[in-house]
Amino acid sequence: MPEQSPSGRFVWYELMTTDPQAAQSFYTHVVGWSAAPFEGSETPYTLWMNGEAPVGGVMELPPESRAHDTPPHWIAYVEVEDVDATAKKAAKLGGTILVEPREIPNVGRFAVLQDPQGAAIAIHHSNQGMPSNGEPQVGQFSWNELATTDHEAALDFYSKLFGWNETQSVDMGEMGVYQMYGQGEEMFGGMFNKPDEMPGPPAWLYYTLVDDIDEAVERVRENGGQVLNGPMEVPGGSMIAQCMDPQGAMFALHATARG
């Protein structure tokens, strides 16, 4: 059995889209994943495989989401000890339960939450244990970024919910502060107040580690996606690019600084 991942860590990434088959073709070309059907699910579900290890999944956007004009999107799952108790705590802290706690047969229990500023995130408890997080490898998710209206209030919410803490911060001048967070000294991602010109409500954006950012963004364009921002260098020398897949889901790419 894999070692249980400590509470508060990102453990799964899921794409909900209008065309799962097209999305599988796109991401396998861009990131290098393969796709494997998940047996035992009531609705069709496909795993994203990075080598022999699953990193997430893809499924068709449910009819109720389409009825509310929910666009294709990625959502991450954070491991918790008790899904029901965490969902109740989120509501007491000013969040909203979007999907009530429910079982995934032979997998675990999950719920979908919305933070007080409006960004959605999922929580999960595995029946079988989740692999422990280590240094991200190529093909794995490496950074979890929240663009919101009040990053201080958002971090306070998540700190109380998941035990996250401030790590480092970067003054971006007119753009304000980019606040990084994690557990102890380990960083999971960053939060910032989105500028007025950034469209849409508060939302999470997830970065996947690639070997070469220039080659990766070229693959995005070649396969029908859009590069919205970048490639650009960030403090520390890493390179990032923010993109949209052909169905309209936002995602990002990350390449570490070369020594």
C-alpha cells in the first residue's frame, strides 16, 4: 500500500471538459502523458498517466455543469483526514459546499468546495492511501496558483482548513504581493490579487513541469491550443507559460532553471 499522503497536500488533478477524447489527444502531445481508462466508474473516466504513475483524470463535463454554463476547467484535490468534517468547517469559515461529500466506490470520499472569494477546490480522502509528494518530476504538477480578490483572506481560509502557512513573498510593484504558501518550508504554490483587467472570477491555475518550455509551447500551438502569457522567466530562473486548451480549459507549464 502506498504511504498515506499527509493532510493538506495536493494529490489529484482532474480535467472536466466538453470533449474528453480531443483533450486526451491534446495533452498527450503537449505534456507527454498517456491515457488509461479507469475501470469501475459509473461514468466514463480516464486516467492521466505519467509513465506508470497516474497524476489525475479526465471526464466529460456533467450535464448540470453545462446547464449552469460552467466552462471546461481543471480542479485539484487536496487530501484531508475527514471529508465531511472538512466540508462543514469550510462552510463555517465562509466557504460553500458545491458538491456534498460522497463516496467513489473502492477509491475514497470527496467533496467540492468554493472558498469565500469564489474559487473552487476539491477535497479527498483515499481508502487506499496516496503516494507521498516528493520533488516534482517532468510530467507532474509542480505549482498551484490562486488568482483571487483578497489573497490574505484566502490564505487565512486555507490555513485554517488545510494547515497551510506563508512561506516566501515577492513584491511585484503595481501588481502587488505574490504570496507563496505551503507546509513548513515546502512550497505548494502562490496566491495574488488579480488585476482588474484579468477576466473571470477568482480561480486556481495548475502548472505542469516540462523539460523545455519553448518546445512545449510550440506543441500547444501545433495542437490547437493558445499561449496566453509567456514563456517568461520568474524569480529563481524558472520559465512559465499560461495557456488554454482547445476546449477552453486554462492550464500552465513550468520548466525549472537550468544549472
